[in-house]
Amino acid sequence: MTTLGILGVTHDPVLREKYNLSLDFIQELIVEFNPDVICGEVLPASWEQYLQDPTHQGYWGEPASEYWDLIFPLCKEKSFDFVPIDWVELDVWMDFDPFQSFDEFQRQALNDELEQWFQRQLSTWDTSSIPLNGAAYDTITKQKYEWLEQINPQAHLFRWVCRHLIMIQRIKNATKLHAGKRILCIVGADHNHALYEGLIAEQDIELVYPLRK
């Protein structure tokens, strides 16, 4: 039986400290889970570039800072295998901005509403043993993306649905390659519910989410 854990994080260093999901705590959770493999929200191309030149930090701040500051060094120190699972087509990503067809005034209003959704998500931080990992956060997150789908179904399909199909398949491929081992998926917390729902029915996988009950 392969054990598969999901750990949601925030990519923002300031928010990590504010909402008690610091790099030290993330490291504690990783070591406690004791994975053989970490599946990370990193583009395969960026991972290959990192292997060739560890000083090269990808595009648009990708991979996120927690990989450079913690996860990559920890994988090296602990001999964890690393599998990149993210998918983003950088050359067309901005062409699928969900608000691009609106005028400036409308975009501002939509961005303000999006920020309100984000604050609702963050307000749940202390409702679970691991901030941003649990039912309360996931419920509001799903509602946020249902709202975004109504705003722009095509952008939602490209940026969210297709992305998750590929991320989940890469995780499934990792479980086949590392059958019987302990695998930890570390992603932005907004992805938690999508990965959980996409993997819960998989046979031969013991799914652990949140990592602490």
C-alpha cells in the first residue's frame, strides 16, 4: 500500500509567518511524515533547469520560495526523491486571465471581490491543526473557484480543470513508480481539495489529508 499525503502551503513568506505556517513548521511536518518521495508544485522544465544550475530560479518566481529555501535542500539532505507535478503553459497563461474581457472598471471590481474571497479563505486558518489544511478552508476555496468558473468558464477550464487533471496524473504516475512507498504532495493550499477529490478513489493508496487530524 502506498501512503500519499497532501500538504497545502502558502507561497507568500509574509503570510506564512502571519498564519503560523512557517518554513520551520513545514519542515517539521515533512520530517514527521517521513516521505520517500516529495511531489511538488514545480514545472518539470524548471526542475530540469534546477538540476543543471541550482542558482536558476525559473520564471515568474516559479518555483515558489519554499522550494528554494526549504524543500530542495531538505530533499538533498534527507535523500528524498523529488517529482515535479505542476503544469503551466507560460506562453499562453496570461491569455486565459479570467478577467481579461472586462473593462478597467469591471476588472477592478472583480479583483476586489477576488480579494474578499481570499480573505474569507484566510479567516479559516485557525480551524484546523495545520493552517489552511482542512474542511473549512477547502469549502470556501471550492466556492471561490465556482464563482470564477461563472465569470469565465474557458479560463477556469484551462487554468484550473486541465491543470489539475495533469497534476493528478503526474501524482498517479509517481505512485506507480514508487509503489509501496511514502509520498508527500506539497502544493499551494488552493489545490488541496482538487487533489484529494481526484485521488480519494484510487486503489492501493492510503490518502492522508490533513497530515494532522
